[in-house]
Amino acid sequence: MNRVFYRQGLMVFFLLTMTLLMAGCSQADKAEELYFEGKTMGTTYHIKVFAESSKVAGVDLHPEIKQVLKDVNQSMSTYIPDSEINQFNQLPAGQVMPISADFRNVVAESIRLGESTKTLDVTMGPLIDLWGFGPDKKPTKRPSDEALAAMVAKIGVDKLELTDAGLMKTIDGLELSFSATAKGYGIDKVAEVIESHGFTNYMVEIGGELRVSGIKPNNITWKIAIEQPDAEPGVRKVHKVIEPGTNGIATSGDYRIFYEMDGVTYSHLIDPVTGMPSRHDLVSVTVLHPSAMTADGLATAITVMGMEKAQKYAEEHDLPVYLIGKSDNGLVTYSSPAFKPYL
């Protein structure tokens, strides 16, 4: 069964206006822009690479990029019947499945983040199904406490065993979904392709997640804008502009995708510990990390934590994190000590 992990509402970022982004890019510049776009993982991608004209002559990155993204999708999409992840999901408990290097990288980091945060769980598919989530679906009835408790007991990254031989589940019915980490991993793989050709000034974006490196022409730094979470529906406003340096950037929030049932408003983010959709005060999380995959996973996990626990986690792990929360007096913000250099 295909499952979607509604990880965080709409992933949002703004590159600044094209005028600002390309300011100073005149005919006198020695740098040339390579631009690629397309579709992958059920969304779109946009890529910019800046390099001296002499270095890009005869270089065709796009076929390599498309092949890398195709390979990642074939490995990790639950919408492809014979994908690697679906093959694992159909296995019985106790059977070790040899896995590709890409699959190993993502499952290993997903397990690490799950153990560290307790709020990211790539085995949550059955719990999400229990609530009735899925493409274009929303719950109509709250599961019973007994059903939730029974389901929570049947999920968890502790029920995965990753060894040199491959990956195994310890209980039947356990399934994986990498929707909180696969896009970020795809970005990292594209960045590897770009850097393998000696290019260090680039931006890779897939479905709102990004990774930027180096600078733009004329020594202009990359500038990324975080969206204002309480803007009017259909209106997108800039909340704050940051200079992320060379990093992956992920922004997560529950302010655009939510639902109301029995007079209670819930987000689409589920806490794997309680089995309940989150109802706390944290509405937007931006995370910077050298790996877009890690930033992607952390943004989801930290959003589920709520403002107080998120601040504590960011400080304890020295993470560059920017939080926007809601209060009776409007929005409140928090920048972790590690994030302040990017403001």
C-alpha cells in the first residue's frame, strides 16, 4: 500500500527576487550560469551552477543529474511497485535484505535521527494509515486510545536491524517511508555530481528543500528568505532573510496543512511516541546542516517537538535552528546560538 508521511505542511523557502539574486551579473562577468529544471519524486527541481566559461565548455551535467535522481527515486519511492523500499516493506520479519549504498545511507541516517530526536520515525506508515491520512485525505474519526497504543507498540526504528549483510525488520508488518529524508538525500546526490566536475558555486532545490554552496558572480552571497507563517491565504511574505553559507536548508511548518475534527485543530504531523497529531505552539522550523538530508529530517523532527523542547534540543546538539511559534500575543521567534551567524 502506498503511504505518504505528511511530514510538515508545505516546505517553504524564497530565493530573493531575481533582481537581487542576479544583481551584478553583467556581460563583464567571467562566470557563466548553468540552469537545469525538471520533475522528480512527485515534485520539481531547480538547479543553478556558476563557473568560469572556460570550465563549463563541453560539460553537460543534466544527464548525470537526471540519472542520479532516477536512481534515488527507484530506490526510495513507495509509488514505484518494484522500488527497493517496497521490496523491503513486503518482506517478512527476520529476513535480511541486501540493500544499495544509497538505501543504506538514508536508512542509517534515519535511524540515527530517530534515536536522537524520538520524534522522527520512518516506520510510521501504519500509524498514519490508522489516522486515515494519505494523498488528499484527512481523518474523519479519531482512533481509540487502545488502537493507538497497540499501533505505537508496532512501530519504531528500534525494530530495524542494519548490518553489513543488509537490513532486517524484527516484527511483521513494519514498513518504511523516507518522505522526511529522501528529497534531502536527492539534493545531496546532485551536489556530489556537481562537485565531481570541480564546481563549487551552486544551488540545488527539490520540492522546497535546498543546498547552496560558495557564492554567486561578483562575490554575491546566497540569500534565502524564510516565509511569514501568518500571511493571508494565497499571499506569501518574507519573514526573515538569512545568508546560509554553504549548507543544506530545510524549513518545516504546520501552518498550511491542518484539519479540524470535533472542534479541535490538528496538524498533519504525528508524534510517534504518543501516536497523536501535534497540537503545540511551534509553526515553523528552519534548520541548516551541511547535509540536506539531515537538515530535512531534523526540520520534521524538531517541528513535532514544540517550542520548548525544540530550543533545548537545538542548544544541546549545537544546531543552527530558527523557530517561529505562536502565542496569545502573536508570533514569537527563537534563534539558536549556532544559527545567529547566518542572520
